[in-house]
Amino acid sequence: MFRSFFIWLSKLDWAQKMIMRWGLAWRAASRFIAGETPEDAIRVIRELNTRGIQTSLDHLGENTVRPEDAVQATSDILELLDKIKLSGVQSNISVKLTQIGLALGDELCKENLNRILKKAQTLGNFIRLDMEESQFTDNTLYLYRYFRSIGFNNVGIVIQAYFYRSRQDILSLAEIKTRVRLCKGAYQEPSKLAYPKKKDVDANYEQLANILLDEALSIGINDRIVDPIFPPIPAIATHDTNRIRQVKDYALKIGLAPQLFEFQMLYGIRRDLQEELVKQGYRVRVYVPYGTRWYPYFMRRLAERPANVWFFLSNYFRK
Ligand code: FDA
């Protein structure tokens, strides 16, 4: 109920206008967002890199409704790739396909993604396709497979453990050695598509993580393995200490070296855990969002944890 309410709120224009006008909202959101400009984000990344943490940079934006805005977002991402290269920080990029036109048709999005992947390839960078709501799952998978089939290896995808279909998706993506980020899923989905209960999502997460770890073991070491920009096949994206413990235990049990998988977390969440994992010798990558279109991202972070909302509201009433 709580979660659905904030995800519903994340889609409302009037709520966005109202909430983004409060200075306090930005103050609360900035816990999860690295700043408004690429320079802010690069500063944050540099600091994370010095602590042994890799990153994936997200130029915030989604559900673009005008083709010219999708083209502009694409140009911004191309510039960002140059900025990463010039600054020398170690970061790849995460992209939401609806930001570059997926909701406006496959062709526009394909053209934009083609430009991004080509540029990333030239600069030796990697693009992760974030996964959005179920209405976009098939098209996102289609575009991922299309670009792999024409020779782009610098692209990976996200699988959401809350979907019943995800096991099948992971097994078939394994046939083309896909770099998968496994997360629980951040949207509101109907029970005919997704497990409604958290305990079932957690159980599925565990099973899917094991499949990815087995796959990483069977592929073994390749020359990209120590590359800080290219992620290994399994990227375990969660802050859930039970899931993290289970992944560590399973990797140990099957003899999978820690360089062959990585943990991923969101900027502003469980920094202590990120540092602890690095100290223990695991690879950690932090997802670093920046930009002015932070409203839906922030609402999803509130939806995930009631304590975030109480913190936000108590500060509002204290001012
Ligand atoms: P869970 O929700 O069970 O939380 C476990 C613990 O983590 C909590 O007890 C709390 O301590 C901490 N925590 C979790 N969320 C928090 C928050 N918002 N604020 C403070 N603490 C919090 N989703 C998606 O649908 N598509 C995608 O492409 C991605 N991409 C992605 C990248 C990366 C790097 C991460 C880490 C996550 C995503 N997600 C995502 C989001 C993901 O689906 C999920 O919504 C969140 O990670 C929260 O779930 P947890 O796995 O952390 O578990």
C-alpha cells in the first residue's frame, strides 16, 4: 500500500511540480543524487574511486514524451562519455531506454542507442540498460539482443527478480554470455506478472543469483575481468544483507573468485556496507545518478523504505 502510493505519486505531473518546488525536497533527494551537473557527479565518482569503489553514472531522466527531448538526452549522454574519458574517472554509464525514446517507438530509440553504443565503444566504455516497468521489458530485451547480434559487446542488461519470467530470461541470456545486473525491481507490477510477496521475491533473487554465479564460474577468467569499467557477468545489485551473505557463501561454496562478480548499490544507501565489502576484497560498484530530473527516482527511493518518508516529513515540519 505504502509502496504503491509513492510509485503512483512518482508518475503525477502535478505532484512533481509541487514537490520539486520545495527546497526541502531537493535537500532530502540530494542524499540519493550526486548533484545537478556532470561535474558534480564526476567529483563524487572521483571520491568513490579513491575508496576503491567503481561506479555507473546515470544522467537522470525517463519517460520522455517528445522526440527532440530524446535526441537531446542522447547528446547529453554522448557528452558525458567524453567527460568521463577526459576526467580519467572509472565509471560506466546506465541508461533508461525511455529517456532516449523507447516510449515513442523502437526505431527512434534504436537510432539513439546506436549512437551511444558506438561512442562508448570508441572510448572503451560500457553501457548498462536499466530495466523499467513491465510494458518495456520485451522491447528492452529486444534492443539488447539486437545490438549484441550486430557486434556490440559493451552493453549489459538488468533483470528484476520480482518477475516470474526472470528465470527464463536469465537462462536464455546466458546463451550469449550476458552481463546481468540482478535487482529486486523498483516498480509496481500486477500479481499476474510479479511475486506480490517480498519473501518470494527474496527467494527468487537467491535462485537467480546462484544461476548467474554458476555461469560466471563456467566462463572463468577473461581479459576484461580486472577492467574497472566493464562489469563481470553477475552484478548483485542489492543492499539486503541476507542476500549479500547468501551470494558470498554460494561463491565460496562453488569456488568462484571474488573478481568474477560484483556487488552494486545505490549512491547514498548503505555506504558502510559498501566500504566493508571493499575491505573484504569484493568488487563494489555504486550507481550514481545526477541531474535535474530527480523526482521519479527520489519517489522510488521513498517507496522502498518508510523511514525515508518519516525523515523527509519530520524535517519539513521542523523547519
Ligand atoms: P530491500 O528493499 O529488501 O532492502 C534491503 C535493505 O536495504 C533495507 O532494509 C535498507 O536497509 C536498505 N534500503 C533499501 N532501499 C533503501 C532506500 N531507498 N533507502 C534507504 N535504505 C534502503 N530497479 C529496477 O527496477 N530497475 C533497475 O534497472 C534497477 N537498477 C538498480 C541498480 C542498482 C545498483 C541497485 C542497487 C538497485 C537498482 N534497482 C533497480 C532498484 C532495486 O530494484 C530495488 O528497488 C532497491 O535496490 C531496493 O531493494 P534491495 O535489494 O536493496 O532490498
